[in-house]
Amino acid sequence: MANVQRFESLVEMVRQHPGLSSKAIFDALADGSSYPTTKRALGTLLKRGWLRTEGSGKATRYFVSPAYA
């Protein structure tokens, strides 16, 4: 899957289900990518300001950034 499509899929998943963990996002996408790949993509989206997080460690939850929405 191309990065742009993957990023859009991730953002849409988080938009529809705010507050998901990275593992829940990975499980819901089921696109054949590995968990580390999903984590890297989420990190990229955080750096770009498309997503924001609450919590830390295993309690980290993802939300669409107000700046992106």
C-alpha cells in the first residue's frame, strides 16, 4: 500500500474511532502490514501534525489533530 493511502486510512480509522490504541488500529486495518510498520506510520502522522496522542506507553491513545481536521 502506498504511504499516502496508508496515512489516509490511518487518519480515517482514527477519525471514525477516536481514542484507539496503536494495537487496536493495527488489528482493525488488517492490510497485511506489520505492527512496527503501523507504529512508524503513526509516528510520521504525529510528526506531521495529523494526529495527536493522549497518555503514554501502553495507555497511548490516538486522535485526529484539530489542526488537521
